Amino acid sequence: MDRRRLALIRSGGTGDGRLTVGSGYLIAPRLVLTARHVVEDRDTGTLWPVITVRVGHHLDGETTRVDAELLWTHPDGLDVALLQTNREIDPPGAVRWGCPSGTAPVSYEGLGYPWAAKGETRAPEHLRGVLPVLSGGRDRYVLDQGPAPTPRTDGGNAWGGASGAAIFCGGHLVGVVTEEDHAYGARRLIALPVSSFAGDGDFASHVEEQTGRSFEVSAVGASLPRAGSAAERTPVERELETLLAPLFSRPDVRVDHARALALELGYEAVGYEPTSADLVAFLMAHPRALASLGEALAGGAKGETRAALTRLFLWARAGDCGSLLSVNEYGALVGLLSRVCEKQPTVLPRTAGEALPYVVLPEALARPQLGEEDVCGVVERLEDLSDGASGPAGAPPVPALLRLVEYVAAAVGDGLGDDLRAWSDKTARRLGIQAGALGERRADAARWARRAASPVSRIVMELAHDPTAGEERYRVRILLVRDDGSHRLLKEVESEPKTPREAANNLSEAVFAATQEQGQGDHVPWVTVVVDRAGLDLAVDEWERPGALDDILPPWPIGADYRVSLSCPELSDHRPEREDDQERRWKSGRASVLVTSRTSGDSRQLVNLLKTKHRDTARVVLHGPADERRSWVLTCLVLGVPVVLWDRVARDFEDAGRLEILAPAGDLEGLPERVRAFRSDSAADPAERQARPSLVWEPEGRLPRSEPLRLSDPWRGSHAS
């Protein structure tokens, strides 16, 4: 990596002030490699007409500014591009191209201009960390960043601007940064491998034409770590060497185990004869090395050797040295949990809150369903959780991950559950966990599985309009509320503001998750949409979720599928006695209805009616002029009326008859279902149904608060409150 080749790219229009900032790398005198989206207008998907590039690093003096134009993009739409500058910049040296080989994680570095590093101007950031070759997927490298910014709270990307940065392993350019992985809290980036676009003939031709050299991609492997000098070794490394000493009877035994471990972790081990200090350097470098070595030693360990292993694992957990699981344990668990997600995608999120009620869970487990593609990330995050109190007589405690596995096993039943319990038994023995301690967690899980689950009676979707993100963008939070009063918060890994269609899709996923729960039966929960006073005008019931089965089924409004009503709890903040009024009206006025008409008069007369003749009335059907109706709705709600129905497109009292098909003054308990059926008929034949009913239904009792308690176990390197 040559800092003189670093490029800051600004792309924009000719006068509106909008621009895109990104990073790049000068790979030839007039060629800059970057991500394609750096030169695109993200709102329209079109290319920006003006591209300027600054090449160089401030440590070498002034950077060089040049204009550029798009020269090449990938024919299959991969997020990579070549820019051609209007004049040459030719620092000495040449770019070497590479592709990580083997399976061992490889160290990487890069230079870019992320949003998190900006001050008055964009400042360069030295990216560095580990590229785990076994993570990622086709056309996708995972970059586990060492120094990482705090995730942004405004929905933006903390790494925004680093897109296009070149990534180097062993002195070879191996990829281009394309995005931030939100699931990992700004600690992980995604890069496009050079190998995915190196085969394009036009790309290779451009590089060869401007460099005068043939374009070749070399294999780059991870080298086995070696110990530094005695003065360079840390106290932790020296302590680990002391803990390892009782595990090997002779030096050749240590060497044999080290070679086997190196092969298992994907390194070339020919001629590898590590000293005890070299082995420590190896174990500190690879996150699964220590657990994998311990697994190999634990099989026949007895007496003092077994005790020494237990001390080693306790020390490693307390000192945060390496991952909890070995390579084999990790792979086996990911395979088992992937099978669980394939068959029952709601099980892991549902059991996580029961098994680990007092920890900060990965956000993926707060969604209604967990896909197979998310299992690896969830397992890795749960490995990071501390183990809590120690076990009996100072023995190792049962880690949070094993507690969750026991609950998942109890939820899925025999067969797959037996396989999960066998995995727990084997892993617990390796860690030195007493059988009785794991047995207690297993018994807790069995009792939970036998207990009749309280069904989900209501789904609460909180909406907050985000004006900074556009006219139709909303922050969304969803809660599952049960008959027994308990609730679970669902939230998306992606915290970006949602469009109405995205919000409707999130809601439908939550409803599906609720209907899949044990004991739910055919009961479809009621949907309460929590809004502020401005949100009372939203036609949320008309928001459509996407069609299903490759659009065989058309998009359909959520109000036609579910009983959807509005709630505006913020009004209680302005009039605290409102909740007492609601409780009184629910208790005494279920059979009473106020239907407004011309005789109801104006707003002052409506207030008088609700404070005298209709003081206990629980339901108001509002008819009247459109320009006054909103203030009348607020009047009813502030005075504690829990059920208010109106036609949001009615113009005046003459339109009152359009709601009669709902029997608005009929059976109160059946009103939400009559409204749902009406909305379904309207979706099927809009011309026949001209009314658009809005229904506020404030539930009896207070809705649960959505702010989750953060009681313990913050993520490693993060802040939790």
C-alpha cells in the first residue's frame, strides 16, 4: 500500500450543491480504482456529471487535484469502477494484485476517507484489521475492522466515504470497500474481491495499456505468527505461556499439536517447529486457535491436565482472549442452528429473550425471524457475552451461548433438539463445566417449553415521521404484546427510515412471527399503530405490503388483512387525567355512543356533550366538515374517549351515510373486524367503497413502553445504557 496513491473522490452536479464523497486508489498514471456508487446520484441512480479527484496524502505535502471521467464499470453491475483522470500522476512503484488463499484469517490494511474521520475537511483513516477468509460469500470479503467508529444515530453510515478504498493483504491489492455491515455496529466492512472483476477483458486491457505490464493476480496466504523478542512480549503472553506449560509433557508433543492446529486453521505447516513463545503468538493471533488447541487436548485429559485445561479456559474467558468455540464447535453449531432457522425461523428470536432476559442481545435476534444467513453473525456475537457468575465451587459457569442452545433444543423437540443437546454436552465437557450446572439450565429450558405460552394479543407499531429523510419516511419500532401483559421489542438491523411499503412489510413479518408461536392457534393479533397527533391523519391502513410468490398475489393493504387501529398516547403527556378518563369510560360507557350531527354544534358544544350527557361514553362516531374534523378528533381523544371513528375523506355531514355499512353504533367489540372487512372490500373494488374509515382504539390499560432495559453484558468495545 502506497499512501501517495490514495484518492479522495468528489462527485456532483453542476449547481445544486449535492455531492457524493468516496475513496479510491491510483493504480496507473491516469487510472483510479473505486466503487461505482461513489460516482452515482443515489436518489436517481444516474452518474454525476462532475468528478474531481485529489491524489496523495498530507504527510507528503500538497495533494494533486485532477478532473476525471468514468472509464469502465463491470458489465454484470458489480460495485466497482475505473476513473480516467485528465492528466498523469505517476508515483514510483507498481500495484501488485492478489487473492487471499487458504482458510486462515489474513491481516489487511487500506486508506480511505470515512465520515467518522471528518472534521472541517475530510481526513484520511488507516483501515486495518482481519479478513476472515471463511466468512463472506460470493463476490464478498468480510473486513473485521480493528479501530471502529461508534454507529451513527441518524441512520447514516459512520463509514460513509470509505467506499472505494483499496484493501491490501501482504502488499497486494485484493479488494475494494463497497459497504458497511450494519449488523456489526460499524465494526465490519464489506469489500468486493479483485478476483470477481479481474477476469473482465476490458478492465485488464485498461490496466495493461496504462501500466505497460501484464495484469496478474497472485495468491496471498497468511503467515504463521512468530514471537517477538523477550522485551517485546506482553505480560498476558508470558502468563499464557505459563498456563500452557503443564499441558505438554515434552517439546515434541507441543510441536505436534501446534502443527496439527496450524493445518486445522488453514496455515501451511511444513517445517513449523514453534517454541513455546511462538505457540503463544499463534494462539493470540487467531481467535479460535486457543479453543481449538484445548479441544484437541481435552479428549483424554484427566487429573492435573484436566485441571490445567479448566484454568486455561477460565483465564481466557476472563481475559477476553480468543473466541469461546473451537473451529469444529463453531462449525457444528452453525450447521445445527441453520437447520433450525430453515424449519422454524421464529424459534431463535423467540427463545433468546426467554433464555437471556438480562443481556443485550444481537439486534438480529430482535427481529421476528432469523434467516440462515444471519446465524454466523449471531453465534459470533453471543460468544462475546460474558458468562456471569461462576459455577459451583469456583467451576466454570455456563456461557450465555450454551444457555440459549438449551432453550432452542427444548423448543424444537426431539431429533434436532437431541443433536443440539449433544453439542452442548461435548462443548461443556471441553470447557470443564460441571454436568450439574448444565443440567440446571437444561431443566429450566424444559420447564419453559412445557409452560403454556401466553398468546400474542396485540402488535404495536410505533411510527415517527423523519422529515430529514423525505416526506414519506418513518422510524419504525414494533412490539409483540401478550395476554399476560409481557411484551417483546422487535427491531430491524437496518435502522434506516422506512417507506410506507417497507413499514408494512416489517409489520407483516411480525404478524407472521406471532402466528407461528406455540399456543397462538388461528388467532391473528390486533395491530395498534402508535402515532403523534399529526400521525392521526395518516392512512396507515392503506399502506400496502409487497405481493407474494413472485407477484402472483398482488400488493395488499395491511388494514385489509389485520384489525388496524390508531393510538395517540402522547396526548396524555399534555393532560395526565386523560388516562383516568379512558379507564372510567371503558368501565361505564361501552354501550353508550355519541354520533355527531348538525345538532352537535361546534367544538365548544362537543366539549360540553363529552363533559355532561356523554361524560362516560366510550365511543364517538364523528361526522362533520372536513376542515373541523381534525380538531374534533383531538377534542375527543384529549377528553379520554377511547374509541373514535371517522371517514377521513368525508367532506361534510351529507357523507355520513357512507359509514352506515359498518354499523358504527352497533356491537362495540365487533367494530374493528367490521372495519377490517370493509377495508378488504374496498381493496377488492375501490370504486364501490368510497369511505375511508379511520379508527382510534385506545386499549384498556397502558400500552407497554418500547424502550428496552439495558441491564448487563454490554458488547465488547461498545457502550450500552
